[in-house]
Amino acid sequence: MTETSAAPAGRSREVMIVLPGLLLAMMLAMLDNMIVGTAMPRIVGELQGLDYFTWVTTSYVLGTTVSTPIWGKLGDLYGRKNIFLSSIVIFLVGSALCGMAGSVLFGGTDGGMIELIAFRALQGLGAGGLIVGVMAIIGDLVSPRERGQYQGIMAAIMSLAMIAGPLVGGFITDHLDWRWAFYVNLPLGGVALIWLILKLRLPKHRTEHRIDWYGAAVLTVGITAIVLVTSWGGQKHGYPWGSWQILGLAGLAVVALALFIPIERRAAEPIMPLHVFRDRNFTLINVLGFLLGFAMFGAITFLPMFQQIVQGASATNSGLLLLPMMASSMVVSLFVGKAITQTGRYKMYPVLGGTIMAVGMVLLAFQDAYTPLWQTGVFIAVLGLGMGFLMQTTMLIAQNSVEQKDMGVASSAATFFRSIGGSFGISLFGAVFNNRLAAEITEKLGPEAAVVAGAGGGGQIEKSFLEQLPPQIKTGFLEALAGAIGSVFVWSLLFAALVPVIAAFIKHVPLRSGAPGRNGEPGRESAEPAAVAAFE
């Protein structure tokens, strides 16, 4: 074996040793929201906090989104390992406190819910560093050429978590106390923490430690305003889009962005270095990630409603309903990661993935109240194929577009723009759904029925509401509901169709084959396929 091939093989073995701990940490972040979402009805019932229940999710999303760019930059400045381990500790402390909500500080009728909201925000702060930390650590350990195979494994783990989360949450809700929805994180996170403390070794980075406090503060204000606009705007438990609250938050976000740019230009160590956006690929891939999150997360939100309410599937097995999509995404992610490592070519995958995802949106848009479950499964499997081509390549291209010292910034930016896109997508498509549902019901059943539907919950429709309707009205309502959800996929198609167009403008830059140096310098370029000991 030559000297040049021995280095990648040794590095592959090193990565495979720490990979279980990294994957376990990533599972924590992916599983938590889905487990808690399934347990929320039980939590709200015991803590008697129906008026505040939306804040349980909002506070977690807010903490995660606000902290994501900051975790990435802190890792670049102070070293990835200690910062990543700190995020795990914060996440676990937040999980333990969430499990004890109602008995820590306030107690009482509303106190338990207030505690849970505060502790979920703390948990979200830790979660913001988990996925970003994993992706950046892989970026530190292996070259972009080899990175595809590991990111393929991680994309597969994400898909598995999206299936397992609702199932685990349902089991906990049915057979255990709801507090175990949070306590389950402790043994898993503890194992990951100990494993990484003992096994993780990373290259040293030489940087000046100057934290951009002003940039971090302005960015936090801006992101908070954006998340609250998307969480509250037009929602039943929020505010109308034209209200002073929403308009004020939107104005605050614009002002924060306007202040953020000059602050970053003058900062010695900017929290979000603007120079990375001078790279065309980096800018394009983050725009693509925003559109991907917008179309994908915004539309997928309505799939369980269609399958459970329109098609009559069991909510208990809601995780299994998305199995075709996650399975196809997982298989394709593994294939793409292997192919990128062997060939070094990646440009065609986001183009192909965006095209297939758009086809999946078209198929889902043509569903109606009489579409069988198996056919929906085929349609969402097509959507999953597109996701499999896209999910890891966006991160890979972002990381390959920056210097090694900005690896954390690249990882956090790719995650951040996808998350923000998802927030906007869920908010916009929720408004589209509610408006179209009222219009469809008015057309099929008359204006009086539309008023009744509004009283029934709009976007929060449940089977108990439908069971109270006469059979003929129920049929018309289901047809209207299917039409409204179909309109969501039509709108998501408009955004999904832009993904392959933008991807076509990405310039192919050869992936580095040499492993990062001891001080984080980029490895040597190579046009030959790298040997991959762990998979060959």
C-alpha cells in the first residue's frame, strides 16, 4: 500500500470508531421533537396549559434556530470537540428539567407549563449544536471526497429517526408517563457523551478568539423575530398577518438584518463571515437549501392529516405512514454517498433530486378524497427519492466551498437556511390551506358549512369533529379537505421546481481527496478515486 492511500484508510478507521457516538447525538436531535409532538396531548392534559401549548414547540424551535449559527462559529474559534460536548450537556440538562416540569420552580395550574416552555428553550439551545457539530466534525476528520459516504449514513439515520420518533412517542404515551418523552434522552445522550470524550480526536485550529458579541446579539434578535412571525402569523393561537404584532416583528427582522451586515463587515471574527457568500456555489446551495426546506417541510406537514383524516389511517401508526418516503430517501442517500466517494462527481445529484421531488409534488397535488393509501405511499416514495439525492449533497457542496477554518460556519449556514425555509413554508402553506379549505367547503356545501368548519378547528381538524357530521356533509367535507391539501402541494411545486434550476448553475469544483491537516489546512487535491477502506 502506498503512502497516499494509507492515510485515507487510517482516517476512515478513525472516523468509524467515533461514528457511533456522532450518530447517537444526531438521533437525539432528530427524535426529540417527534417524540414530544406525539406526547403533547397527554402533557397538555396533565399540566392544564392548553392556552400555552403552542409555545412548547415555538420555544424549542426558537432556541435551536437562534443558536445554530453561533454553535458553528464557536466550534471554529474554540475547537469542535469541547463546543460539541457542551451542546450535548446543555441538551441533556434541558431534557432532565423538561421531565421535571411542574415541580421545579412554580408548580400550580399554569406554572408547570411555563416551566416546560422555559426548559424546552434551554433544550433547543443545546439541540442547535448537535446536528451542526456532527456535520462539522465529519468535515474536520475526512476530506470532501470521502465525506459523501458518511453524510449518506447520516441522512439515512435522519430518515430512520423520522420513522421511529412517532412510534417511540406513541409507546411512551400509551404505556409510560409522558415525562419519559424527555427522560429517554438521558441514557442515550450519556452514552454518546462518554464515548466521544474517550474516542474523539480532532485536528487543532489556530485562530484568534474574538467573539463577535454585537453580531451575535443582532442575529439573535433578527432570527427570533423571523421565527415568531412564521410561528404566530395567521395561526389560530397567534395573530392575523396584518396585525401590529406581526408587522412589528417583520419590521424588527428587517432592521436587524440591515444592522447585521455592516457589523459583520467590521468584526474581526464575524459570527457569520460574509466573505463565504462571495463563493457562487456557497450562495447558490444555501438558496437551494432554503427552497428545499420551504417546499419539503411545508408540504410534508400536511401528509399525516391527509392520510389520517381523509384516508382514515390510524394516528397511532402515523410514523409508519411515511415509511415509503423515508425508506426510498435512505436507500438513495447511501447510494449517492458511495457514488460521490468513488467518482468525485456531485453536480448532477441536486439537479436530479430537485426534478424528482417536483414530480412527487405533482403526483401528490392530484390526489383526491378517493385516493387509496397504497397509491399515496407510491407518491411519497417518489418524493423520498428526490430528497435522497438532495439532503446530503447540499451540506457537502457548502462545506467544499469554504476553507477548513470556516467549516462550522458552512455547516451551520446550510442547516440554518433549510430550517428557516421550513418555517416559512409551514407558515405560508398553513395560510394557503385554511383559505382553500374555506373556499372548497363554500363551493361544495355552502357558506354555512364553512362557518361550521371554522368552528371545528380549521387547520386543527380531528376525527371527533368529522364523526359529528351527517354522512352526506362528511363526504363533501372530506372532498374539500383533500382539495385544500392538494392546493398546498401545487404551491410547494412552485418552489420545488426552482431547485433543479438553481442547481444547474452550481459549478463543479473538484472535491479534495487529502484528509485535513493537523492544523485544519485543506488536504491535497486529487483527481483519482480515493480508496475507502471502511466500505471496500
